[in-house]
Amino acid sequence: MTQTNSTLEVGVLLGDPRLPYPYAVDNRFGHEEIEAVRQLQTSLSQLEGYRFTYYDDHERLIDDLRRDRPDLVLNLCDTGFRNDWDLERNIPAFIEMLGIPYTGADPMGISLGTDKSIVRALAASLDIAVPNETFVDLTADPLTLPTSYPSLIKPNGGGGSFGITENCVVHDAMEAQAYLQWLAEQNLYPPEAICQDFLTGDEYTIGMVGNPASGFTVLPPLVIDYSRLDSNLPPILTHSSKADPDSPYWDKLSFRQAELDDVTKGQMVDACAKLFKRLGFRDYSRIDFRCGADGVPRMIDANTNPTWYWDGKMAMMAGWAGYSYADMLRMILETAIERSGLNRP
């Protein structure tokens, strides 16, 4: 397709609802995923100057893109090619081979951003506060154990809190050995884990839209409210809190706008801007922090292509800033258009 002065042809890439979806408890797209796409289509239809074509059939994805050649791809395929998270970086790689501009991180940015140990090392090199951490090769014998307790153990790769359960906070070597052994049996790729200080202070997330060259729109920070959670459960975002309605975490966690002093907020925003540039992120990101006993926010995760759902954290934070869901999507599109040198509709 060729861009006209009035209309930009945008291809919207999504996960494939026809294929298994390992992230979900029942291994398939459910009501939440279907409703997210419906809300997306409704909101995008409100944007003037764009014509949207949706691509979710991964059997035909490459052939369809090669045939249609949209002016820009809105890459919302955070499930990975064929709904395989290990192939998430392959989606932008395919688009690049076709020479089509797209939103969000490139393959290198995704590779770096999904390696938690590398992200922490880069953050530390930029003088960003991080928790103490031990890297674990899950194929090793014996397995490396945490150097102090309590410790939070999680996969080094992946996203969506996969591999994080209510048992991942360990208090001694026996519990650590058991959880690491369980992770080793989950067929993770790569078979790696990290053991971090278990931080129990406030947990924040900072959302930004933009790029280093053009500047960022920083959304109001979010804090996670664990106050309704059973006190016997560790206050963490488990996989089940996001994917299993039967989980004791499912309806006990909530999100609210954080009340931060200017210095603390400024430190986190500055850390986000540094990491965004160093990791090669593009167009938008969400970076998470958690405070230790000393009250210092420590960077714990960097989300290169954070959840785009209408009821996700990015959309929630955008709403606090006065942006509708359609506004947030427009901002992401306009940021990618400017970066790519396309003409705005």
C-alpha cells in the first residue's frame, strides 16, 4: 500500500485465537482476550486519518503482510509468533525483512528487555538502584542457591509473571532448592532463574510514551494495593493473579494512582528514561520498581511492549492523565510515525 495525504494504512498484528495459548490456564484465548480485541477495534475506529486492517491468522501472516504492505504495522502481537513467547522477537524481525515500519521494540530490544539479569546489570551500570540478585543456571548440578533470605525466585526470561507462584518467596535453603527444582522441570527457555531480595515495600510502575529524540509523555505512576490479600500469602504479582479466576490473588489485588513526592517520582522517571535509551526500547514502555525496607525504589522489571489491553496498566495510567484508550493508541501511533519519518494523517 502507498500512503496518501489523507489516510495511513495500518496493519494491526495480534495473537492467533485459533491456536493454543499456553499463558492461559485453559490453554486458549478466553473472554478477556476476545473483549480486549473488541475494545481495541472500537477505539481504533474512532481515530481519523487511519484505515486499519487486522492480522491474527499466523498461518498466513507473512504472506498477507507481503501482499498488503501497510504503511505502518501496529505490533500488538505480544503472544509471539504462533502464540509462542519464545518467538515474540520474530514478529518484528519478519516485519523488518518486509521493510515495513512498525510500533514498539525491535528484536534486539525485546531480547534485552526479556532477560531480567541483563536488565538489572544495565540498570546497575547506570547507577539505578536494584535488588541484590543471584543468577541460576537451571541445568546445573548442584543448583546455585540464594545468598540471603527471604528471597524471591523467578524465571530469568519471559513475561506475564509466568513461573511466579505463591511459593516463589523462599525462607531457607530447603525451600529454595525445592522451588528451583520445580522451575527446572517447567521446560523454560532459556533454563535460567534469578533469586532476588524479597522487597516488601510499595510497588510502582512508570509508563511512558515517546522516544529519546522526541521526548516522553510520562503517565501518572501506579502503585499496587495488596491490602486485601490474605496475610499468609506473599504480596507479589503471581501468574495466577493475571490468568486464573480461581486464584486467591485474582480479585484481591488492585491498582491506584501513586502519591509520590517530586524527588522520588523524578528519580524513577529519570531511571526509566536512561533504561529506555540503553535497552533500545521504542515508542512506549512500562518499568516496574519496588521499595525495600529503606524506602528506596529499586528497579525490578522492564516491559518493552507492555500490555495494550483497554483495562491494562498503561491504559489505566493514561486515563488518570486524562487520555482515553483511543487517545493512548493514537499517541503510540503518532510516536512511531514521527520516528519512522512517515507523514502524519
